[in-house]
Amino acid sequence: MDKFGLSQPNRRTEDPRLLTGGGAYVDDLAPEGALHAYMLRSTVAHGEIKELDVSDAEEMPGVKMVLTADRLDGLDATLGTTPAKSPVDGRRGVTPERPLLAKGRVRFVGEGIAMVIAETLAQARDAAEAIMVDIDELPVKVDVAPGGPALYDEAPDNVAYVWKMGDEAKVEAALAGAAHRVTLEVEDNRIMVASLEPRGCFAEGIEDGRLHVCVNGQGVWGMKGDLARVLGMPKEAIRVTNPDVGGGFGMKAMAYPETFLVAHACRDLGQPVRWMGDRTESMLSDNAGRDLTQTAEMGFDADYKLIAYRTTNVANMGAYNSGFAQNIQSDLFSKVMMGVYDVQDACMTSTGVFTNTTQVDAYRGAGRPEAIFVLERAMDYAAKELGVDPFELRRKSFIPEDKFPYVSATGETYDVGDFHKVLTRAMKEGDVAGFDARRAESAAQGKLRGLGVCYYIESILGNPEESAEIEFGADGRVSLYVGTQSNGQGHDTVYKQFLATDLGISEDMIDVVQGDSDRIATGGGTGGSRSVTTQGTANRATAAKVVEKFTPFVAETLDVDEVEFEEGQFRSPGSNVVMTVLEAAAAAREAGREDLLKTRETTKLPGRSYPNGCHLCEVEIDRDTGNLEVVKYTVVDDFGNLMNPMLAEGQVHGGVVQGIGQAVSERVVYDEDGQLLTASFMDYGMPRAEGLPFIAFYSEPVPSTANVLGMKGCGEAGTVGAMAAVANAALDAMWPLGLRKVDMPFTPSRVWAYLQEADAAIAAE
């Protein structure tokens, strides 16, 4: 039985509907009789389009329209991007045009060349096969080093941006004067999102000549603005909705060509049009994640305190800038570049490079996992090189508790934190003291065992402003309109808990309304772990406004001089006269007080919150096969006050699994011709339940001061900590063999090759 109120492990109210087939996803909601769209995609990674003849396709049965780049007259037929801007010299990244359909040249396998709209999907596919395409192939670039065959005239060296932060000369001097200096280079392999539900959308005409576009995204207002720009329509003529969404992870936050093409076709044909991607199509065209090489340089004083840090990365942009891609490994990376360490001499350089591969953008964590990965890999490596316990090395450099609020080297103001307490709890719960015995047991079975630690901090991102609206219906139910968008996180459950706590309304009488630009005036959508902190603050402020508005009305209705609101009821002090919020709403409706039945508030957080925590991972490696197994995993997090501990734990579990997946099995691979070799789950190594351990989760909260609820976002934290924890454990297992550089993913073949390298080195001695 569910408990009442916040900070209770209430079961998800969404689950019965979703688990029994009651979900309403974009492909479920497409209008009956809607035309089907199919995208003809390039099979060539780089080339000039010499011929594109769609005449035969247009004559095929059921075909209503064939769109190509030269048939988009009247549209602003490009996707918008945000260039990076270097805080050191103000230099902006280059922003070559990204057309909705290939315009004269193709730049990656999977790029859309033409879209066919037909009565059935089979007819659209058949017609696409009848399109004549002749492409003169050009040299292909797939490596991330600047230079090589140029994709754009405005980037002759294929450099999309160069972004710098910090005083490099000062940092170099500090590194040069350090008692100990350590350098490490690591690879952060490309991965694909592979959400349970592929991307999809539909468009239909609605009342008064307006257009309704339904897309399984992470917010409706950005898409509404983009549609208005591309289609040349007023915003008020467009309605955008997000239905149930089967996973987003940042990939679905960005705009893609298909949505605009479907909307355009619907408007021109006067008929509903639908598009749904399949799995391989998604692997070819969805934004990928990570894909960068990184170098960390650390300087320590004689007592092994970290005093200087420099990091550089080269990031793969893919063939085009995606919406916010240039800022992921530069600005967002910098937010937590220095982690939890008290170091002011720090700098970074990030260089983005275009390649003939699918574009790269946000993936769960968006820059922060990449920053923590290289920092924490370097800390563990330094501990081994310097002969210092990795836990003690971190403690020596933690930001002291008495320095909060603390302004980091990159300008972030960490409001609170107690890193020593969290680390101590993690060492206890993870039984670090017993590790040597477990390593000996593994050795007795012919296996290598390693222990890895990662102490992460995350910066919650996104718009700090959010709105909420509470409406009392004639049927006695309450609607809560929110500006965020659930992609499976459990928003429905948590937001009901908020309102039940604040207004004393039973959760089963509350309906959470999201993802509809007609019903909700504004909103920031979902991304950057912002939802519960920003929306929760807005929800609470709106509930308080409801109480404020109703108080004089209730006093008048009850014919008393004074009314207080406590424990979910209006009460006259010193008497037993009470009235619930729902009773007050019913009385207001009867009295014609419509002004009391709908309340809207907007709030803006004064600062970001900074969830942090410690991940401990233990792995075992089979020396004969190279198989690496994660056998023990412990997480201690500081998320501030938890609104629903069970949901927070679920978010951590999901994030950790995605981190383990990248570390152990996931990797996007292109050949030298730019062909994707991992275009199905037969080739791409998704993590599976059978290969995962129990993930122990504990909470050591230090409430945030940046919101009234003291919360810190938790949606991405699991991923931020997991990659380095697993990689450090792998290195720890192989370090005794003389191996010093090992990189993800730790597949059996790669680990086996590392072991052979170690054996060969030993034999050579």
C-alpha cells in the first residue's frame, strides 16, 4: 500500500497503464488513414549528387508526394544549431548549413536524400527503391584528427570549433613547478542511444486551419518555434504535443529533419502524414553520444595534493552540427571539469572536428560524464603511479566543507557538499577493507580482480525557470499542468506526491497534464536532470498560491474571522470548523468564483544544484577468454532531499547500467569508407541483465540551498559516475601485469588482446 506524502517510496502510478498496454505512443495515436512517409537515405558516406530522378517513384501506386531538397521552396529548409563561443578569445564555431534533405552533397551514410509519402508504408518503400540516385564518391574522413578530406569550404581543416577556458600559461607554470606530474590519455568511445521506442511523428490539420504535430520528443515549445520558422507559419497556428515517450536520454531533445518534412507534406497535401523509424534507421540517423579522445595533465605538491590540472579533448561532431553539439564537450564539460577538488589553476581546450559519420550530441549527462571520466581516470592512474591510496589521494584534494559556497576554477558556485562523509560511507558499504580477500579468492580461481572508484559531481542544467498550473474541475478532479516532459522517469508519480502533500488532495484525484503547447503556455521540457528541481519548485509555489487565494473565500464561506491552512485543510483556529481544498473548490464553483478554480505560477531557481557521490566497482577478468564481468557495484549519492527514494534509486540503476554498457560492451564502429558496422543489435553490444550485478544504492543527503525543497537532480548521475568506476576497476585488475593504458569498451576480444600484450612484455624480459 502506498504511503502518503513526499520522501516516501510510492510505487509509480504510470506503471499499471504502461505495463498492461495502455500507453499512448506516437505510433498508436496517428490518425486512421494517415499517409505514410519513408526516407530514402544515402548509402554513401561522402559524395556529390550528380543525378536525383524521382519521376518513376511519383508514378508508383499510392504515391502522393516525393520531397527532395529542390522541392522545398518556401521553407527555411535547415536545422538550427548553436555554435560554441570560447570564453578566452570569444571565437565562435563554424555553422555550415544543415539541410533537411541532402543538398548537392551527402556527408554520412543514413543522410536523407528524399522522402516519399504514400498511402501505405509498403508503397512508400517500393517507390523509394524506384528513385534514381547517382553519387560521385568523394574521399571519406572518419578519424577525429584535424585535417583530411574537407566536408565544408568554411572548415577546410574540418575543425568545427576551438574552445578554451582558463589561464594556460599560469597552469603550465604550476604544472612545471609541481613536485609530482602525471599525464594520461583516454578514449571515450562513441555509443548510440538505442531508446526502447525509435523516433517518430505525425502531423494533421486541426480546427481553424491550424497544424497539429505530434512527436516523441523531450519538450514541445522548442519544436513549436522551430516549426514556425521552417514552415513560415505563426506560432499560434501550430500545436505540438508529446505523448508517452519510450526513452529520450538527450537524443530526442533535438530537432530532426523528418518532423519538418512530415509537417510540410501534411500542410501541402491536406492529409495526415505519419513517420516512424525502424531500429537500423535509428542507428544510422539518430544523434550518437560521447566519441572523443582526452588528455589530462595533473600536478601534485609534495604532500600529494592536486594543485594544477589541464585537460584537452578532441570531439567528433559527425557530419553536421546537431542542435547543441558544439557546446557539449566544451561549455557543458567545463561545468564540472575540476570535479570535487580544490584546485584553481585549471584550464581546458576542446576542439570539435567534422567527420563523415552521424552527428553527435547530448547523451545522458551531456559533457559532464565525459569531464568526470577523464578526471577520475587520471586520479586513479596518478594514485598508482605515485604509490598513494586512491581514496586518500582524493581526500587530500577535496573541497573542504568550510569553503562552501565554493566557486570552482571554471566559475561554478557549488553551494554545499560533504565529500568526506560520502566517501567514508561508500568505503564502508562497499567493504573496501575486505577487497584484498576477495581479490585473493578470485586469483585462486585463475581470475584477475580489480577495484575502481569514481567520485563525481554534476551540474544540473537547462532553463532555471518553470511554470505550473492547478485547475479544479467540475467533476471534482484536479489537473496539474507542468512544463516538463516525462520520458519514463516517473514524473506522474512524483508530481502527484507534491500536490498531495501540499494541498491534502488524494493522489488518485490528481491528473498530471504535460506535453501540449495548447494546454500549457510555456515550459522548459526535460533535459539536464532539471525536472524535479525546477518543476517541483513551481508546483510548490503554485500550491501556496492556491492556499493564499482560497483563504479569504473560505473564511467568508465558513463565516469566521480567521482561517489557517495546516495538514491539508483550512481550519478556523480554536474550533473544529474545517474545509478541505476540494470542498473549497466545489463551494467556489457554486458561488461563481471561477477566478479561484485556476491558478498559475512561474518560478526561477537562483542557482544550479550539484548532486555528487561515490561509485565503487569491482570486476573479475577471465585470463583465458578476456571476459570482464562487473561483480560488485556500490553507489552512495548526495541528491539532497529525496522526493521518492525508490524512483531515485531506479534512476541511479538505469544510469549505472548505461555507464556499464559503454564501459564493457557498447561501441559504434565505422569502416574506412564510413559504413556503419554496428547497425543492428546483432553487432552492437547492449548491456543485458544477465551480465549485471546487484547495484547497491545509499543516500547521504546534504540539502541544496538552490531550491526550497533542498533537492538535487538525479536523472543522469548514475551515468556520470559509472564509466570511470568500471574503467578504473579494469585498470586495477590488469595493473599488476604491467599494463598502464587500457580503454573502453572492455570487450572480451579487447581485454584478451591487452592480456596477450602483457604476456608478451613479460616474455621479452
